[in-house]
Amino acid sequence: MYEDAAEKSMTAMTRIYSYNRRVLVSRHMSELKFVEHGEGLARNLTSLRARSTRLSLQLKELHSNVQKQMQDLYRTEVDVDMQLRACRGSCRLALPFSADHPGYQALQADMDHMQKTLEQRQKAASPPEHVPHVKLQPISVGPAPPAEYKTIPTVQRELLTQFEDIVQHRLVLEELDPAEQ
């Protein structure tokens, strides 16, 4: 009678163990995927930061080029205006022309406004220097099962290891040095 009760108890324990094992393995796999996705996101963020810095430098260079071209165009337009005014009396046909001073002032004001806006956005949107990484850190869950546990026939037959083969972890955020990235 006691053997039957012990066998029923061990059968119920085996079912519970199998169910819990599936849940623990599923959770463990989810943690591994979470860490993997976290590492991918950290790599993407680092890559985006580098690209953003590169594009920001390129934008500054293009802004400088546009500024220089606008100044050259204005200078050329003023020179043409001066030559046409000087030529007016001696030239046969001179078309009326004058430099668009208010237009260039408005363009310059727009360029200055755009530059200030870009600088403000860069200051406001500066991300943290280092991206923290999600890591799994093993934890100790308690003492190992006693040696007598492994001698039970049902434990040997059903491989009831008390989850010894599943490593328990906790998720932690680690700051990596820039040299490690």
C-alpha cells in the first residue's frame, strides 16, 4: 500500500516536474533571446550614433559650402551691377539690373536661423556616451540535492534532476568601456 502511494506520488511529481521544466526552459530561452535582441539594439544604437555624427559633420560642411556659394553669388551680382552702371552711358543697350540686397539679407537670416536650430537640436538630442548592455549573470539557487535523491528509481528512470541542468540567471545592465565597443 505504501509502495503504491509512493509510486502515485512520484508519478504526480514527475508530471509537475515536466510541466515546470517546460516553463523554465521556455523562460530561459526567452531570456537568451531578450539578451540577444538587446545586444542587437545596442549595436544598432552605436551604429546610428556614429552615422548621425558623420551626417552632422557632412551637414556642417554643406552648410559652409552653401554659405560660401551664396557669398560668391552676391559678390558676383554686385560686380555685375557695378559694371552695368559704369557701362550705362557708353553701352548701346543696357538692361536695367540691380543686386537683390533684401533677398540676400533674407537668405542670410534663414541660413543663420537654420544653423542655430541645428546647434540647438544637437545639444538637446545628445545621447549618453555609452550604451549599457543587457547581460545574464548566473545566480546561486541553493544547495544541490542530496545523494539519496538520485538513488530513487523513478528519479533515475525519468531523469528528474531537480533542474540542476538549467542555469538560473538574472538580467543586469552593464556599462562597457568605449574600447570594448
